[in-house]
Amino acid sequence: MAKYLFRASLTAEGLRGMLKEGGSARREVVRKAIEGLGGTLEAFYFGFGDEDVYLLADLPDNSAAAAFSTHTSSSGTVAVSTTVLITPEEMDAASKQSVDWRPPGA
């Protein structure tokens, strides 16, 4: 499974809905959605700033992550952005791979 960080910004309508239902109810909706895609919700937090919600989730692949992000964003009440997270071990493996590349102009 791959790990993803989802950041969500709620619209005014989305915030009204969250206030009506409560934060733990929204977490449950998200948990069910992630599990329905074959994943697990590791963490769910609300925050201050540009984003209102932060999720850490394990999902089978990028397709499942894209499905979650696009379906939730299409509601019009939330805008979701997704970051694929890489483990230190995956970074170790990446650093050992040879890449035939040169900087521009070199």
C-alpha cells in the first residue's frame, strides 16, 4: 500500500455542513470512503490556515487516491489536494538508481 497526505479546504457551505454534523462525523464519513477504496485512514485532523483538514491514509495505488480526491472535490464543498508520501527506505532505493540526465545547458 502507498501512503498519501490529503489536504482539504472547505467552502463556506462545507464548513456549515461540518458544523452541523460535527468533526467526528466527518472523520467517520472519510474513514468509510477510504476503506471502501481498500485503504485505511491513519490520521484525521482539522487545522488552521489555508487547509481545514489533513488526512493520512494508506491506499492500494494512485488510482484509488485519485478516486478519493476527485470524488470528494467534485462535491463543490471541499477542494482536496493529494501528496504521495515516500518512506525513507523508498528514498534509499531511489538514491541507488542510475539516471541518465544532465542539467540544462551543461
